[in-house]
Amino acid sequence: MTFDTLGLPEPLVHAVADAGYAVPTAVQTAAIPPALAGTDLMVAAATGSGKTASFILPALNRVLAARADTGKRRDKGTVYGPRILVLTPTRELAMQIAKAAAMYGRHVPGLRIATVVGGVPYPAQLKALRGPLDILISTPGRLLDHLQTGKAVLENVEMLVLDEADRMLDMGFIDDITTIADHVPSARQTVMYSATFLGNVARLAQNLLREPQRVEVASHTDTHANIEQRLHWADNFAHKNALLDHILTQREVEQALVFTSTQIDADRLADRLAQLGHAVASLHGGMPQGRRNRVLQGLRSRQLRILVATDVAARGIDVPTISHVVNYGLPMKPEDYVHRIGRTGRAGRDGLAVTLAERMDAGMIRRIQQFTTQSIPIATIGGLEPKSPQPKVFANAPVGRGRPESNRSDAHRPGERRAPFGERRPPFGERSAPREFAPRAPSRGNPFDRALPVRDERAAPARRPGPAAFKGRGKPQRPRVGGFPR
């Protein structure tokens, strides 16, 4: 199948050919025809599968249809808002979608695209929202800010796209998405992309979509044929750094993406690698947008050989020259592991995904292998072999935090008869009495150790002594506790 047979208009087919694509991917073949027909879609596709074009091309088709329909022409100077609204979890992904929309819409006359993301000054975004728009790509938080101030108008949105909906929900955007959807016409077309449609994602799809058609092209259990995965066990933090240094100095490393768990770890690791002479930079959500753009531009222009990033910042990075992905810090969720390794092996290339794990990471390694239903092959480096025994982690092993039976204090010993469950502890009334302890002698210095008199609540309240009671005694002294007056 080619793009001509998908039902796309000639300007879009021409633009796709100019971009160098001749045959659509599986997700494009399955999602573009029903999207052109106006059907709501629930699409489950992996990263790097060409999903951006699968919703941008139908969106551009709506823009072309509006251009051809003279009855829907917009009056100049009137704010109508966008026809297409795309919500993404991160700024980098929004920029990537905007770039793809400009590339595929190069033959659409007068195409107007705007991005509304955090970290960018408000005046530029307000200027873009003030004029007519065709496609608006935004993160939920910043768009909600403009919506609450009345600067964003969503009354004429014809198509709503939620890209990486599972990630947006993980970042806490569910209320923002619901509020934005309430301001979009109910007669819209809604297209949702997510790695999985379970839990909150399924409930959100049920609320926003109308009789959706499900498109499942790739699953998290699919094997990545062009991505080799390795697992290196490290004894400690210093051993893990030694493994990382050895991997990054290999000649076959064209460009490497190193993942950390926190923003602080990303900055510290980037500083350490820079001191070793690497062309490296960090990327995380705490950086200004201008600096993030310069870092990504340096990665694409190959001025940077190593990028140290967090999960949020790495969403949307599409650089085919990334040959290695290193999990220096393990992800918080097993789903993020699949997104991480998907940053390499793009555009038909081969990639290598290396995970550096310590013994305390065995639980997450087990959960990752259960989520992908695949075992990560264990590898060693000559001269850097782990000295401690490697944890036994299997993909089909149950996930639990309990200690091994042999390490428990109440473990059954060989030759010892184990009591039934009901006989392990006697009933409460038959338990032995607690041990009797002699009362501690009160201390003269601490007033809290002195016995307090028991006062009858029915008796009249005791009267405080008057000044005559202290006559001849001098000024009464306040008790002291720990050297300080009470």
C-alpha cells in the first residue's frame, strides 16, 4: 500500500514524497483511512512507528477541506481559534509535532501553526492566539492558563488529538484535559494515542470519545528486533560509574542518550562527564525552554555526543543518530522503559539499550521483565565484573517485597515440626502475663517524675495561695526543666 491508496489529497501525497517517504507504516495504514472518515480513534502504537503522521495528515486534510469550502472562510480580523487542537505532555514533543505539521503541510496554502507550551513568554503566544489558526499544538497546563484568561478560543475546534495520553495522566493533567475538552464542541472528532488503554486512560477515553474504533498496531510485549538490550549488574555507585565510563568511550557509540531518575542526577552526571572530556549536556523539565531548544539543536547537529536527560524531557526526542540508550537511573514505571529504549534504533537503524542496575533495583528489573514478558540478557565487561552475587530476576517470577524464607526469623528449620496456623499464637486470654518491672525511683531534679495527687473531680476547686502564704520565704521559684524555666 502507498500513500496514494490511503485517500489523501494530492498536496499531502506530494509533501510526503518530498519528505522521502514512499510506503506508509503499519499505524499509518490502519489509522489514516478511518481518521479521514471522521471516526473517533483509540490508537495503541509504540514510539518511532510513525504515529505523528497518522494524525497530522488527516488534520491537514480538514484544513484543505476548509480552504476549498468558500462558505467556511473566516473573516479577516475575527478570532476564531484553531480548527485542530493537539495536546501533548511535553514541550519537546509539541515542537516535534509542529515541525512535522509544517513539513507535511508545505503545499497547504496559508497554513498557520502555533505552539503553546510552558517556559515561553506569554506575549508571543498571545499574539499567535489572537489571529486565525489552523493547528494549535499545546501542553495542557499552559493552554488552560490562556483558556481561563479568555485568550484561547476553542469554539471552532473540529478535531481534538491527545498524543501520549497515558503520559499526560501520569503527569497529573487529567483535570486539565477534562476542562479543555469541555470547551471544545461536542461534535468534534477525537483521536487518542496511548501506549495502553487501561485504568484511568480507559475511563478518560470513555468520557471523551464516541463509539471509537480501536487500532492496535504495536504492544509493549512486542520484541524490538533492531534494538539489542543488555543488563549490567553493579556492586555500588562507583562500579556503576566505571561501567558507564567504559560504555561511553567505545568507538561504536555515535550518540548516546543517558537516562537519570531526577533532575539533580542529570545535572551532576553531565558535569562529571564534561570533566572527563565528553561533549555532553543535560536536559530536564527544570530548564528554560530556550536552553532546552539549544540543547536539542546541538544534539541534532551532532555538536553533542552525549545527552543526559530525564523521562519527561526525553519525550519527543527523534534523533536517528542516537545509537545507544543507557539507563543510568531506572524508570519509575515499567512503561517508561519501553519509551526509553525506543529512542534508539529509529529510521531503520540498529540500536543498543544498556541498563545499569544495582542490587536494590532488582524489583524494578523484575517488573520491567514482567511488563514486556521478556528477559533482559545479562552481560559483563572484562575487568569490571561484579564481585557480589547477581540477583536472580526472571520475567515470570512473582513481584513481591517479602524476604526469602531462609532469612525470616520464624522460618521452619529442618527436623522441626511446624505448628498449624491456628496454633502459632495462643488466644489473647491465654497469653502469659507481661513481665513486672520495678518502679523507677523519682528524680528530684525533674518535676515530671514526681507523683501527682489524685484530685476528686466532685470536690471544690482548690484555691490558689495568696501572697501571705509566701511571707518570709522570699520570691517563689518556678520549677526548671532541663535548665530552662517552665
